[in-house]
Amino acid sequence: MGVKEQRAGEFYVERDVLNELCLDELARRRTHSTRPLLKERVKDSLRCSVPKLKRSVLSFIPILSWLPCYSVRQDALGDLISGISIGIMHLPMGLAYALLASVPPVFGLYTSFYPVLIYCIFGTSRHISVGAFAVTSIMIGTTTERLAPNSAFMILNGTNGTAVIDVVARDAFRVQIAASTTLLSGIFLFLLGMIRFGFAVTYLSDPLVRGYMTGAGIHVVLSQLPNFFGIRTGRFSGPLSQVYLLIDICRHLPETNIAAVVVTLVALAVLIAVKELNIYYEKKMPVPVPIELITIIVATLISYYCKLNSRYKVAVIGQIPKGLQPPMSPDISLWGSVVGDAFVVGIVGYALNISLGKIFGQKHGYNVDSNQEMVAIGLCNIVGGFFQCHAIAASPSRTLLQDSTGGKTQVVGLISSVLVLIFILQLGTLFEELPKAVLACIVVVNLKGLFMQFKDIPALWKSNKVDLLVWLVTLVCTILLNLDLGLAASISFSMLTVIFRTQLPRYSILGHVPGTELYLDTDTYEEAKEIPGITIFRSSTTMYYTNAQLYLDALQEKSGIDIGMLLIKKKKRDTEEKRKDKKEKNKAKKEAKKNGVNGHLPNNTVHPDDKGDEEKGSPDLKLNQTAISLVDRPINGQVNWAFEQQGTGFDLGSETGIHGYDHITQTSSTGGEGEMGRNSVNDTHTIILDLSTTNFADTATVKTLKNIFLNYREIDIDIYLSGCQVCVVEQLSSAGFFSESIPKSCLFTTIHDAVLHSLRLHGASDVPIIYEYALDLTCTTKM
């Protein structure tokens, strides 16, 4: 065994054929695992030391690790500019997204203050901007309006006796619902993060998340249409709620407030135009124009001086309390009604955070801890729940702004929180006359990024149609089944596509590429030729309980050997032989009794039971046998060898056939037959199963492989395995797969090793295509 270098980029390898036993000896397989025992790992996890305690504290409170190293010279200016920009965006977005959550606007400002401070302490991403976001806000709004509908707060007007809504009581109860849902979602995330469950978000694929976000964006737009037209509609929940909402909007269109429509059109025109200019002059301006803040200031002034609310009935946001609210314990009696909503809101918010965090972490070269992010978002929602906030998430638009304006650390969140605090304490009451239609326009315009995701459709059509199907199904389910049921249905469908992919893999027959050690799919590569007498079979995915039977069926189809039919024929033939032997034996006994001869037949003929094995195989007894014939027929565009009877099927003789294939004949095109030995190049004597794509072996896999070995050996076909990973070999050993009938020597390191071993057993000199590789059981490979 050795390696001889020839020249740069080219070398030759010469080694012995290696099966699993030879490989273990050559590579000196370890007899024990290098991984510590479970007992030792538990002891180590419970062992306490000062360095370990320090690492735990720093990982749980990341601000203690990055704040002492903060560089004022390098980071302070960028963080200051970015913090002011983000704070200015928080103000209108906090007010607007509170409407989506169906709570008074001031609670949107609280959501832009308390959770942002908590994330600065516990978060690991330096660039994402958390706070109020449209998707989580609309999910909270769906819950609050389901449990506190307007119809539950109708009271009689003492003046004229008409029914009116008790807005104060309704809003107070909705704030309690939102806070309770937020607190419970935070508890879920915190506990999952503490048990290191951050990997769960990996089940939310990128097409699923993007389709869900787009569907949620449509929910947001439909929820803001009544504010655009200045009408009042009902809020619906459950499946088809958006359909019912759209029908209700159309029913109330005759009640449209013209003044509200004018405000909407003007605000949309200004917002869209300035945002497009910001994009066009992005490289020339240090910071974008804060058009949202300018719009709400101008709209408030116009509304106040023109008296839009009193004269034209344009809805305004109303009273905004001055100052901060004291912490209050949420009503935990509501948890039974919101437990499902809280879990979904938490998972969606975390998915948004970790996806954005990883994107910007990779961009700037640092790691985002998925488990710590789950803990951080959980703590944000827990603290926010005590201060009447609703659930938070990272906003893509604010995150992009933070990155583009030079923000480099979590200090940006601290600066933006100071601006929000100033607004809450001193300036909030100045915006009581702000029209709700303007806030609705701000919400919809900032959803542009979500609706740009419709461009995924043509891109996924070209790249991966299964992912496109997941995207579309998620979108439809989110719109029709609402946000909670839609997410559950989308995840289920996404998991089913994975199962279907493993149940519908690509099965291939591999052929040898002359002059190399490569074995490639014969349907794909013209130069890949099947080795006469050897069938090499590969599946594109791992074999397990859902596709084990499909694997077996594909093996029979590709190899052209119907093992089930052959075994049935063999059983029938054996039964027939036993019946005939018994009949002959009884007949001989009767003849012996009749002639008075014990154990001998007339004319000195030996009793059939006393005949030697060599006489059973004599030519005289084979006159009535029908030999198995092989015909060349195409299967899936390639040539395989199948058993045929009278040129189209197969026939089993009384002595040969299944047991030995000692006499196999090839049917010519003219119907003549020429006798050939078992080692003929047209006879399949070996099947090699390439298990390089298998990454685990369950009970169904072990059982299927055992059946393949036992059944094919019944018809004298050798089975070899190749390319098994170490974990698969260990699992096969643990399951008792290896035995005297299936030794470990039937496993080979590569396909080429298995081929060379088979050719040695069946005469390599008869196969010129690979003779040079089979010589002296050495493999000479030019790479």
C-alpha cells in the first residue's frame, strides 16, 4: 500500500481492497468512545467554579461583556445618529401599531420603550431594532377583539336611549388582555430558552416565514381599510375572518367619510413620494428624511386648526395620558383563553428576531446566540406585560435604517428609548388630534418590504417548486385560516413536504466510468457503463420506515429481478417435489410389499431413498428440466437482465432453477439457445447497495436489509453494502444485523472495493472493462 506522486495535480494510489473488518484494522478503530459518559457530563454541568460562574453570568447578561469594551471614539457618533433616527421612527410606529393591537395609542409608545431597554441588556444582536411591529400587533389585536368585542360593551345613552359603546371599559379590558397575552408569551419563550430550545425555529423554513409575513401584511392592510374610508365595521376572528371583514367593508362603503378619504390620499401621496426620494438619494443623504414624524406633526396641526373631528367627523386618536403608568399585575385568569395565541405570538416574534439577527450577524461578522435571543425576547415580553405593553418583535424597516445610519451596538436602543421617554412625558398630549387615517397610512406604507416578497414567486418557480408550493400554501392558509391556525397548518404542510421528498427519492443504477474509480448514474452519464454480472443500486435519500418498502420495490424494478415471484415459484416447486417424492416413496413401498422384497425394487433397482446425490444430478434425470433463460430488455432507459419464461417469463425445472442456476441459457433473437455458465457476463451474480446517503438505521431499515440478504441469497445472488457511515454501522451492530449469515465482511469502504471483491470471486478475467483494477486485488486510481 502506498502513494506515488507523479506531478503537480496528479497522483496514483495503490492499496488493498478494504471491507469493514480490514478498515477497522487498518485505521485502528477505537474500542471506546472519546465522548465523556453521561454521568461525567452531568457531574461537569453541576460542578461550580469561578470561571464557569463568570461565563454563565456573561452569557445570560451580554451587556456586561460588551459595554466595558465599548469604544467611544469608533462607535459613539454612529450610534448617536442611528439612535436619534430610530427614536424618531418609534414615535409614529408606536402610535400606529397600537391601533392594530386594538389598544389606546399611548400603550404603543410604552411598547417602544420598556422592551427596548430590556433587549439592550439581554440581547445578543447589535443591529436589530425591537419594539412594536405590524405582524405581532395584528395578532394581539385579533385576540383582544375576539375576547372583548364592541358588542359586549354596549350601553344605553341616557339622553336619547340609543346604544353606544363604553369605550373606557372596553379599552381597559383590551389592555388587560394584551398584557396577559404578552406576559404568557414571554414566559413561554423564557422557559424554552433556558432549556436550550432555540433550535425549534429551524422548523420554520425561509419560504414559510416569508409567506406567513406576506399573509400577515394582507391582514394588516384589510384591518386598516375602515380607517381609510372613515367607516366602522365589525372585527371578525377564526377561519375566513378576512373574507367576512372584506364583505362588511363593502357593505359599509356607502357610509364613507369623504374628509377621511381626502386625508388618506394626501398622506399616502406624501409618504410614498418622500420614501421613494429617500431610496433614490440614499447614498447622498447621511440620514433619510423622517417623513413619518413630519407627517404626524403636520397632520395634527391641520386637524387641530381645521377641527376635522368636530366638523367633518374624522376619527382622531383621542386622549393620550401624560407620564408613565405604574406596573400592574396582568389578569392571569385570562391565560386559559389566550394560551394558544400567546404561544404563537411568541414563536412568530422570536422567528422574526433570530432571522434578522443572523442576517446582520453574518454581515458584520459576529454570532447571534439563538437560545439567548429566546431568553431576551421572553424577558422583554415579561417585563412589558407588567407595564401594559403588547408583544414585540424586530422591525425590518427600523433594522435596515439602524444599519444604514451607522449603528454598531445596542447603545442605539438606549438612545432611542430616551427620545421615546421624552415624548411620553412631555409631548404626547400634543398629538391627541392626530387623525387615525394618517396612522393607518403610516402602517400600510411601511409594509412595502413585506409586499415586495411577492417577487419570491418567480424566483422560487425557477429554483425550487416545492418551496414555492410551501410559500403559496402558507400565504393562503394565513389569509383564510387566520394567523394562529394558518401558522399551524403551514408548519404541518412544510413538514409533510419533507416526508414526501424522502418517500419519493431518485433511485439509480450506477455504472463504472472507464479509467476511473467513479460509479455514476447510467441514466445521467453516457460513459457510465454497467459492469456485467454486477448491479449497483443507490437511493438519493436515507432509508427509514416510511420508504423502506419503496426502496425494496425500486431495487426489484431497477435490477429486473422479481424476488417475490421467484420465491413463490420456488416454494411451489419445493412443495410439488415433496409431494412427488412422497408419492414415489409410497408407490415403492407398495411394490416392495407386493413382491415381498424389503427395500429393493424389481430388476435390482435401488430404492429412491438410497440414491446418491451424484445420481440425482445425472443427465438422465434432467431430461425434463426447463432451464432459466435470460433476455436483454430495457428498464428505465437502460439494459437489465430479467428472468423470462419461453422468452417472456421464466420457468423452473424440477431440480435446477432457483437452487443453483447451474445451467442458464440465453435466448437468441431466432429462438435458439446456447448454454452458458453461472459466471456469464449476462448473469447478475452480485448486487451492491450504496448506502452513502444513509445517515441512520431504524428498525425498518435493519429488517429490510436482512430480508434483502436472505431472499437474494436464496437465488444465489450475493449482496454487499458500501459507503456506510460509522454511525450507521454502529446502529446496525446494535440492532443485531450482523451474524454468521451476514458477516461484517460484506461491508466495503467504497463501491470500487465491493466491485473488485465480487470480480475476484466470480472471475475478473472474464470482464475486460475493469480487469486492470481487479488484478491482484489492488486498486490503482488516477485522480
